[in-house]
Amino acid sequence: MKDYVEVVSVWKESGLRKSPGDSRDEIRLKIKRDPELFLVAEDSDGKIIGTLLGGWDGRRGWIHHLGVIPSYQRSGVATKLVKEVEKRMKKKGVVKVNALVYESNDRSLKFFEKMGYELDRTLLKHGKEL
């Protein structure tokens, strides 16, 4: 939690949309549930340059908030984060991982395709804030 402000800064710099579930209290609950799936990448000076918020619902693994600050994009940071969370999920028994990407985010769609993720256009997300 000590890195919350810096993590949110990475989200903003990399173009991620912050939602109500990204509040300090919500992230605290997420970290309590499965801290090993919330990853950050740091540069050699300890500055956070990338994040990946992984989740597991007991059945499927989920990748949310994969973001890398622009000056480190296309340097392998995102690939390393995804491979690491996949390894950790596999260790937990996850057999399928889904990545949530906005339809307008062409770069991320292409990235996940390159990483072996298949786009499923048959599913639509429904959401409701409580």
C-alpha cells in the first residue's frame, strides 16, 4: 500500500482508466485476497515503471491494469509482467487466464494476441456499481 500513489501514477501515465474499484480501500482488499498476483516492475533506481493487477476468482485468472509508463513501453516490461503472473497463476491451479482490454486499445489488443491470447468477440461485459 505504500506504493499506491506511484502505482496510480503509472496507471494514468500509461492511459489506464481508474474506476471505483481502484480506490485505496478497494486495492487494500485486493492485496489482502491474493497479494502475489499484484505485480509491479521497477527500474534500477526503484521507480515503479509498470503494473499488472492479476486476479483469480477460484475458476479463472484475470489480468487487469497492465500498464507501463511510456518511456519504458516496448522494452519487454509488459511481457515480463504477463509471464510472471501466468507462472504464479499456474502455481495456484489456474488453467485459463483472461485479459480485460478496452476495445479501443489497439496496442494492448495486439500485445495480448502476440502473447497467445485469443480475442473472444462473443462476450460482452455488463457492469453495475453498487
